[in-house]
Amino acid sequence: MRIIPVLIIWFLFELFAFQSLQSALVGFDPDFIYVFYTLYWLVDVFLLGAILQQVSKGNMTSGPTNKLNWLMALVMLSVVPKIFISLFLLLEDVFRFGDALFHIGERATFFADRSTWWNRIVLLTAFIPFSGILYGVRKGKYAYKVHKVILKFKDLPAAFHGFTISQISDVHSGSFDNRAAVEKGIALVNEQKSDIVVFTGDLVNNRAEEMDEWISSFAQLKAQHGKFSILGNHDYGDYIPWESAIAKQENLQRLKNVHCEMGFRLLLNENFEIEKNGASISLVGIENCGNRGFAKYGDLNKALHDVDENAFKILLSHDPSHWEAQTLVHDKHVHLTLAGHTHGMQFGIEIWGFKWSPVKYIYRQWAGLYQRGEKHLYVNRGFGFIGFPGRVGIMPEITVLELQRA
């Protein structure tokens, strides 16, 4: 039932954009216009039929061969330019309304006709978002970007000054379709030569078997002081039906084994001491836990119960909303939290220090570094993709954090 209001909104955008098309084609050959209109609506009928078919089969999250990913790409290519067109039509309507107020009674109709030249310009500029989405599907989803961040702490043990952490998150291996591109990203992680590598959840879309062909690739990740990981909301198999509760549990156990086979220490509401030159810091990892309606498996109290009050603590927590919900107010001071989950919605703008994505209206902390007093949170933009098989503006991320003693 949730898809019905989405389809209604989609249809309204379609009608609005069609007005622009009608105005722009004024003066063209009638036969050409007829063919153009027919193709316009046939595309929508095809997409709607394909969506309804997927919904009726329950294939909204179908695992490693997720056809919905590509259907979503076609929908984005169709709908986003029309949203862009609609915004410009609203701007035109503002001027039409203003013009009407000054000419009340002078026209048979309240609004002047839409401008043909303006709508032709609008249609041409709509190719900008269309091209952006096309690039995101073809290239953007594997255009890995390294984000380097220096963090200074007064109470960081001196032995860990200059200690580096490479973070990746949200692999979603069931969506991968280019081995060479993925392995290039893995090699880029290794090029950073960080002291530890951490993975902050969502290894798969739904099933552990999605990782079968990728275990050897991710096992190539290297770090002098170890590789550590946690689970994300997708790793529990909560979004697809299972033949039994036992089958679901077996899938989760298999996924936990996969972390081990890749050489990662999976932290399940527990902690691990990293030692260097006689000093140590505590790496804490919890299962998925947040404040946005997703299933909560994490137990921060359990993970921290035997950690010394004065220890320097780094927390791996998949959902960034957990930072405000529990971590910031916890009795034990957590210096740095590393999260993922949002993907930056795989769609947005990052240029010249400006950062925007629709996901910011859902998550207050959605990409990059956040700070409250002496407590820091870093939200990784994700290594992989899900749903929409691309990235526009928000590129897949490899984070390198360097700890320094202030």
C-alpha cells in the first residue's frame, strides 16, 4: 500500500511535465507530435507495469540478482528530469500569476498561455540531470573517493599519535556487477597503508551467499594492527521472507563466518584492545542500533561494560542516529564513533565545501564529520550501492582518519 501515494505523486509530476512538452512542441508537425506523445506515455506505462509486476511478486528486495536496481535506474532517468522541469514550470507560474494580477479583466482567461521558448529551454536543460543520472549508473557507482580527516584529542595515548584508520561501509555485495571496478576500490584501500581497517556494516543486501564470489577479493585488505567489522541492518535478513526462522538464523551465522573468512574480527556488542608500544586504545563494536525505526540488536552497555573509564574509545556503530540516541549521553566517554548506513542517499551535491542531499531531512548526521564538545562522529558515504544502481554527486567513499595527540 505504501507504493500508492508514491505513484500518485509520480503521476502528478508526469502531468505537469507534459504541459511543458505541449508548449515546447507548438508549431511542430502534427504527425511528429503524435508519435512523440505516444512514446512519452508508453515509457510510463512500461515502467508502471514493471513496478507493479515486481510488487506483486514480492521482489522489492530480491537479493544478488536484484532486477529492481535497474528498474529504479530507469525510473530515475524518467522521473528526475521531470521533477526538474516541474520546478521551472512553477517558476513560470509565479510570473504568470503576477502578470494576471496586473491584467485582471483584460483577458478571457486568468493565466496567459505558457511560453513556448521558455519551455524549450527548460526541456533542453532537463538533459543536465538526465546526463548526471546516466553517468551515475555507468561510472559514478564505482568512482571511489578517498576522504582524509585529521582528528586531534587531548587524551590520545602518545604512542597512537599519527595512528591511521581506513573505514569502509555499506558494501552491499549483492548489487555489484563489475569485479574489476570493485577490486580497484579494494586496492585503493590498501594504498592508504592504514594501521587498521574497519568495516561499519551492511556487507550484503539480504543473503550471506551474496558474498560467496567476493570473499577472496575483500580478504586482500591488509592492515598492520588488524581488520575489524560490525553488522548493519541489512545483514540480519530482515527484509525478505524465509522458509523458517532456522533458515534465517543459519543465514546470519553464515554471514558471521564470512567476516572471519575475510580476515575480519567481527565485534558483536564487544570490545578489543589495540596495543602499541605499551599503550592501548579500546575499539568497541555494537550490532545494529539506531533511532529511525530499524530493528535494534545493539547493546552499548554490554559492549562497554569492561572498558576502563579512562581508556581512549572508538565505537563502530552502523546507524549514525545511534550517536545522539545513546552514545553522546552514555556514562562512559566515547571519543570517536564511526558509522555508515545513509549512503548519502547516493544522490546529492558536494562541491566547494557545500554539501546537500535529500537524506539530510531524515538524518541529522548523514555524511562526513560531526562534533559535540570532545566527542566526534564520522559518517562514511558507503562503498557500494543498493536500490538505485548508481551514485550522483555523492561518490562511494574510503575514509582515512588520522589520530593526533593535541
